[in-house]
Amino acid sequence: DGGITQSPKYLFRKEGQNVTLSCEQNLNHDAMYWYRQDPGQGLRLIYYSQIVNDFQKGDIAEGYSVSREKKESFPLTVTSAQKNPTAFYLCASSAGAGGNYGYTFGSGTRLTVV
Amino acid sequence: GDSVTQMEGPVTLSEEAFLTINCTYTATGYPSLFWYVQYPGEGLQLLLKATKADDKGSNKGFEATYRKETTSFHLEKGSVQVSDSAVYFCALPMNTGGFKTIFGAGTRLFVKA
């Protein structure tokens, strides 16, 4: 079955560390996204990529970085510059512009700073 | 600017009760509207959508009608089940090519047996 795989499901980061969250899709979707979810809030867009080798900042890109070297993969690095990284991170993909067609989401990575 | 407002939760219902979760929006143009559902510990799943005024989206017994005159897209279900317990998000694509979407804050639903 096609879908999006996020790993790991839980991740613990020490202060000052960079960590990378994995996102892989086998849906042949062109567009991929990273969202951050905090308790009681809606989703906030970190980065998105419309095609391979291209990506744009979302609303809260500071302290995060991404790459899109393959259509299937869109990893997110949470850098030490992100001061409050504890959150639930969701990766999504869409066939076209996801806002118009709808998104397919992964099951998320919960990141905790220890 | 564009915005989405959902009713605050949590909403607690008994099994077989009628559900309404309110969603209103402010937008330029005539965007599509979406409802997503998030079960505990999971990502979001697309529940239903409507692409133009007076359209009704439906799925798994849930329905929502795109009302342009009241700028609303309320989610309804005639008879909820315990398995419907989840968080529901109303979503509005921004008028910037569709790659950015505004999600409501989410409404948590608890259904008691």
C-alpha cells in the first residue's frame, strides 16, 4: 500500500544537538510538506517542496532545514538554533497543490528536548 | 487576511448522539474547504472536502456543506460512535497557489458508550 513513512516515532534531543527526522513517500507525489503541531493548536507550516531540488520556507522555518534530493524523500533537520523544538512533527505529501487536492499525512514524530 | 475559526472543544457526546462542529472562514476568492481527522497518536487523515458553494462533502457518515452566504463549513454526523473520538480540523487553502493551508485549532470529540 502507498503511504508516507515517518521515523522515528519518538525522538529525544539534548540541548545543542541537531537531529534529523525522516520522511519517505511511495505515492509518487510531487509536493511534500513539514508541519509542526503543538498541543491545542492547529498545524503550522515549516517548509514545503513542490518539486525535487526545490523548497520554500513556511511560516516558522527559523531553526529548521530541509533537503529534497529525491522525489520520495524530504528529511527535516531541527538545528540547535530552534529554541523550543519539543513538538509533534508531521510530514505530508500531495499530488499537486495540497491545499486544493488534499494532503496525505504520515503518522508523525514526537520530538522531546531532554 | 484568510482565517479559519472552529468551535472550541472538547465536545463530549453519548453514543448515537447528533454531532455538529462549527467552522467559519474568511477568504478571498472561492477556495475549496476541507475537514481532516486525527486519531490519538496519529497523523491527520482527509475526511471530506467541498470545492464550491453549496457542495456537500461526505464520508463515513460525516457531512459538511459549503455555505458561501454564511461563510461556514460545519461538520455533522447523525449518530456518533465511540470510534469517532478524535480531533477534527477544518482547513482552508490560501489563495497563494494552494501550497499553503490554514488549519483550524482543532476540536476534540469524546464519545461515551
